[in-house]
Amino acid sequence: MVHVTPFVLDNFDTCVDPLSFQGLAQLGDTSTPIKADAPIIYGPSAGNTEIRERILELYSNDVADPTELSLTVTQGTIAANFLVLDTLVGPRDHVVCQYPTYQQLYDVPRRAGAEVTLWRTSPENNWIPDVKQLASLVKDNTKIIIINNPNNPTGASIPTGVLEDLVAFAAERDIIILADEVFRPLFHSPSETNPPSIISFAGRYKNIIATSSVSKGFSLPGIRLGWIISPNPDLIHQASMAKDYTTISVSQIDQELAAFALNGLVRAKIIQRSLDICGRNLAALEHFVDTHPKVLSWVKPTGAASAFVCVLDEVSGAPVDDVEFCIALLQKTGLFIVPGGKTFGTEAEIDFKGYLRVGFVCAPEKFDHALKLWGEYFEQTRSRSI
């Protein structure tokens, strides 16, 4: 029996090719991004002054005065989302969640006893949610509408006009909007077409929350630093109080590294590096899909770090069993891709049969090798069927 070492195309590869400590330091004008004389203490629960200032700078184009926003620093976006949902949602509440998205955003509310309705999107509408559907989805006890923009796994960005309609809808009914924007730095279209942060609507509506981190677009997944930000201080206060009983504060070292990364020219260099990797690899993936039209179908991503690609049976044109396909691909080539139907479908049904979540932001040479293996697998299976 031949042992094939797995070659991972997806999983952590939705974080843009992670920087090393040395690589991060070289982007700045100092030998180290950490102040050696800084005491390793708990520090303020809401985050140190420097990292808070750097985070607020990210929203300087979205609001007139970012200092009027409230925020708290968390251990990654996953902790940020958990704190928001665990504190604001209870067993008598109803939640509407954009779908598909990753499991945390709809299962943490379920864990709290809330009823969750999935706000379904489709490739026919480029995976963009339709605000007109919300009228039939919300209830009198709807507490939160959850979006993931840009989206994991589809890579779809919610356009500005759709966000405007969503905010107007929620404001009329006093429903909180939670926007997971962890992939927000990653847009693959000209900048003038990119949607703003949900925080840009702070002047119109206060019950909006954004979560994000330095994990994805900033290439620093090992720095467990994220944040919750909102124009409504009461919403941040509730999440902050819960954090006192979980993590208390975020590592001082993580805050030092993140503040260095988000400061001025270093931040610009990181974002440009990320966009260059995204653009290069997405073009390679588009060429790969285009050269396999009988077996691959997709909606090209406009943002984020993954594409939702459907694998089709070459004869019938029907979607394949994505789990069986991914297992066979792994066994034959050592290449692993996440089966989208299994991973992002609901418990009751497989909504996305045949879909794979393809992370495309790893190192270019690694991505090229992955596509080569995938292409060879298609050639092997095709030759066996002739």
C-alpha cells in the first residue's frame, strides 16, 4: 500500500499566506515589532491604547469621527462573534442568518436556545442575499440579523445598495445587525465598487456591530487578536462584561504585534501583499475552472479568500457527491479540499451537494502545485471512464 502524504489546499489557507515573525519585522523600520521593555501583564480588558487606536484607524473612511465608536479587543473574530451572540441572544429570541456561512454564526444562537432562520442565497443571484426575502423571514421576536461580508465560503461581497436596504429594514424594526467582516480587507474588484463596512451606517442606525481580526487579510492567524466595534456603547458593554469571565484580556505580545502590523505603512504593505497573492491565485483558479467547463462550475468570488466550486459529473452534468469526491481525491493524490455540501450544508439536508470550498490564498507555488494535482486527478478519472 502506497502512503500518500496529504497536501492541504484548503483549511487554514483562507488566511493569506501567513507572515513569519521575521517577515513582519522586515515590513517596518525597526528590528523587532515588540517593545522588549513592555511588562507582560493583563492590561486593559478592552485592549491597550495603541491597538485600539490602530483599529479605529481602519474605520476612518467609514465614519467622520472613529473615536465616537465603541470597541473591545478579543481573541480573534471567533471570540468576538461568540461574545456578541452569547450575550445578546437568548432562548426567547429569533435570529436570521445569511446562508451559506460558517457554522458558528448560526449554531451559537441555537446553543443559546434561540430559533434560527437561514437567509438563503443562491448562485443564480451571485450568492448575494435578497433583502426582499427578509419580510417573510423575520418575526416579532427577531433579535439579530447576521451577515458575513465578504462571505465564507462563496467569496461573495454584499453590495453597498443591499447593505443600505438591510440597514433601513433593520432600523424600522429595531433589529440588531451583526456583520462578520473578518475578510473585509480582501476585495478582488476595483476599489470604487467595494462595499463599505457596516459601521459606515453609524450615522443612520446605532444597533449595528462589526467583528473582525488580523487573521485573514492581514496574514497573522497566529496572533489571536480580533475586535468588536459598534456605534452603540451598550452593545459593546454587554460583550465586554462577558469577556471578564472568559479571557479577561488579550495577550500583551499579541497586541504589540498587531499594533505594529496595523500601523501606517506596515498595514499598507501587508494589504498590498495580500491583494497581490489573491489576484495572482484567483486568476490561476479562474483559468483552471475555465479549462474544465464540463466538470466545474462557479460564481467567481469578488472578495474573501475562498471560492465555492461545484464539481459536476461529466456525463450527466449533475453535482457529484462532494464527500466521496474529496475522499477519492485525497486518497489518489494526497490533495485535500473541504467538501462544501457536508461542511456548509445544514443538518437536515445537503444544500450544496457537489460544492467544494477552495481556499486560494496560500503561497503561489503551493497553490500551483495543488491545481496541478487536481488537474491530474481529472485526467486520470476521465481516462478510466473512456
